Amino acid sequence: MDAIKNNIRRLRFDNEEMTQQELANRAKCTRQTIISLEAGKYTPSLMLAFRLSRALGSRIEEVFEFTE
């Protein structure tokens, strides 16, 4: 089964313990979206994935992992 995992929570803490709200503001989404992403209950659009990776100062491949 294909799956997309993310490292958002770890990367937030690596970025001076950025809060979920701070990340949401930088990525132009809601805190609820960040909560759902971190829980693995939501797969972001490509646009949101790029905004998140930029907000976290990481490459998209560092934020998201695709497994087949």
C-alpha cells in the first residue's frame, strides 16, 4: 500500500520549536491542517507541500517520504 509519511513535527522542533500555529501562518493554512498532517490523517496538495517545506527551510523530500 502506498503511503506518504512526513517529518513535520520533528522539523518544527528543529526550527527553534516552531509552534503549529506559526507553521500554519507561514504556510498559509490552518492549525487544524497542521494537526491533521502530523497525525497522518491528511495528505497535502502539492502546493501546500511546497509551502510547508519552504516554511520549514527544508527540501520537500526531507519533509515528506513516499513509500510504495
